[in-house]
Amino acid sequence: MKPDDKATLLNSLQYYLEDLIETGVTELPLPQGTISGSTENCMTVLDTPMLPTETLEEIREDLGDCRRCALAEGRKNIVFGTGSPSASLVFVGEAPGRDEDIQGKPFVGEAGQLLTKIIKAMGFSRDDVYICNVLKCRPPYNRNPLQSEIEQCHDFMLRQVKAISPKVIVALGTFAAQTLLNTKAPISRLRGKFHDYHGMALMPTFHPAFLLRNPEKKREVWDDVKQVMSALEK
Ligand code: URA
């Protein structure tokens, strides 16, 4: 290849990657065993599940009576996650609220009841799917999570989804979507399409608590959910 052709190719590649980054894409998954080839299918749901290297019990044990950040001081319970360890669908929210902190289970308050309705409308029960949060402890007064708290906690959630190896992850709301996709793009731009999260398909959508305040957005969530359902059927 001539040096000029190489420069043109590198330029195009840079524009292409910048475009993807702007859309919130952080990685380009390649099917296992693929060294080179077309990137056309990068955003399709991968058929080949990743092989889990640890179990949810092992991760829970490692988390222990976590004191890695100051949220430990004010919490009543660690909210690790609930549901099937072999779920094909995982929901990830932001952090436990008051009800979740008291019960030690994710999404059991008012927003949780709406999430349960969405799950049922998809033809599942809460036991069929897995539900967890980016943060395992309640931030005081439900304030936004701090960067330092995310840094301590995010990896546990990543290990959880890797252990489950679902077909699809649904990120609920701005915080979960932006954290998982490592972007500042608004949820309104992120939702409605699949993104890659460590080789797994991730659909961002509005948080159920946001839907309680903005019921007219339910239609968009349903559009996202329908895409998730057809990806699960494949
Ligand atoms: N909101 C969340 O993001 N997670 C919960 O568990 C409850 C409310």
C-alpha cells in the first residue's frame, strides 16, 4: 500500500471511530476466533455466550460486608441482586433506594412495581430475569452516586453480568446507561438501539422512576422492550 493510501485509510478509520464513540460505543466486539473481517455485525446480539469464570455466590462472598466506600456507614443492607443466575435478560439500575435498602432487594419500591409490570408484559416473572444495580448500597437521601463510589462498585456489577452471561442487558435510566457505556450522551440519544457492553448486547431505556413522572414516555420504553424481546427470541 502506498503511504498516501495508508494515510487516507487511517483518516477514514479515525472518523469512523470518533463517530462510534460519539454514539456511545466503547468497544467493537468480534465473534470469538475472528481475527479480521467485516465490522458490519458489530451491533448484532452475539450468539456465542461468553464462558463464565466465577459464580454469583463467589462474587457475593468477595463483596462480603463491603466497606470499600463511605456508603457502608449509612446502609441497612447490601443490595446485591436477585433472580435467575442463568437469566437471558438482566436489568441494571442505579442504586438502591429506601425500600431496597430496608429489604435488601433491588427494585421493590414504587419504581420496582412498574419494572415488575414491564417484566410481566414481556412474558417473564422476576424469577426468570436477574435484577441488580450499579451501586450496591443506598446513597444518602438518594443523591447521585459519586465517581469514587462507582469506581469501587462497578466491577462487581460487571462480574455479576459476566457470571450470568445473558443475551441482553437493559440499562435502566441515565446513570446506569452512562456508566455502563462510559459516555455523557443523554439517555434520549442512547435508548432505542443496542450497544456493546463487554461483548454483551445492551439496550438503554428510561428508568421506571422517570416513567412514573413522565408516563407519556412509556411508549418509547415499550419500543425498546420490543427490540429486546425479538433479540431474545433469536
Ligand atoms: N432505583 C434503582 O435504580 N434501583 C433500585 O433498586 C430501586 C430504584
